[in-house]
Amino acid sequence: MTDSTVLEQIPSPDAMIGKTVHERVREALRISVIEGILPPSFRLRQSDIASSLGVSVTPVREALRDLAAEGLIRMDAHRGAMVRSIDLDEFIEIRLLLDALWPVCVRLAATRITDEEIATMEALQVRMEKHPREYVKLNAEFHEILSHAARAPRVQSMLDSLRVATNQVLRTALGTAAPNRLHEGIEEHRQILDALRRHDTDALVAATMAHQTPTWDAVEVMIRSAQQELAESL
């Protein structure tokens, strides 16, 4: 995917909430980073972004400065602004936390989820099967419903804190490192839904972890490869 194609996917600032152009551009870029539209290590050239969004360079420059302060992007002395990437140590820590939190979450969800929530997840599954290109977005909604069904605010808060980092690498991995995971993931969702309908706690934990493990394996390989290529280029 070319840089111009990536930039075309940034939401229009006109659709964002904000009193000034600067605030609307900042929100459009923030959403793009969080949802993984702008992939890790993507170079953020002010003039290209301004041209793509139909604004001047000034609000783009101010927006990038704000996002850098939030830790979503970083300013490199030689390469300019770049979407922040996750290094291997950080990813391993995140994965350890997810591997600990998700079993707790889904054990609670298995007995607390409502029929209405299951129906919503089933509707998302149908949409994923019909529109696999929307998998990353719909998959996030699918798992968000599952996690909220646990009715465990502390667990949910910890999962939410990891969402930005995981979304950034997940979209990239599914698009490049492991494109087959899209179709495999859709099939694995059927196992999750089956366990939920039966309120089978052990089956739900097994299905959820079997769904997540291959994706995180692919992400880890991707990050290791990227770090190796970076080290070799220095």
C-alpha cells in the first residue's frame, strides 16, 4: 500500500468534533493512529497530510505536536514525525498481560452475557463473513462486546489501556504478516459463539485463546523482523 493510499483512509476533519481546524485534524489523526489506519513507523509528512486532508500545513504541524505529547507518535531528528511503533520487549509485556486478562474476562462473560449481546455478536459475525475487508474494525467490536459482557470494570479498564497498542500492530499484521488470519479468525469466531450460546466457561476460554494466540504469534514475528531490519540498516 502506497503512502498516498494510506493517507486517503484518514477520516475527513470535517466529520470530527472540534471548534478549530487544528482540533479536527488532531482528532482525525488520533483516530487513524489508534485504529491502525496509520501503521507503526509510518512517516507523517506534514505537506502530504495537509494536501490529503485539504487543509494548510499549520494545523497539521500543531496536531502532530499534540499527538507526540500524547505518546501516539514520535519525532525523529532525521526522519521527522513517525507513528510510534512497539518494540519487542513492550509487545511481550503486553502479550503476557493479555494472556492473563482474557481468560479472567471470558470466564466471567460466559455466565453474565445476555441473549441480546450474543445476538449483536452474531450480527457482527454475519457482517464479517460478508465483508472480510472490514474484519479488523468488526473484530474489535466483537471482542469489545465480549469483554464488556464480563461486567468487570477493573478488568475492562486494563484491557482498554492496551487497546491502542494492539490495534496499531493488529491491522498491520493482518494486512501483511498474516493475511490468512482474516479467514481463520472468522471461523474461530464461530467456536466462540457456540461456547457463549451454551454458557460453557471452559470451552469459551479455550476458543478465545485459540483465536488470539496465532495472531499474536504473527505480530511477534513481524516485530522481530522489523527490529532486525532496522538494526541491519544502521
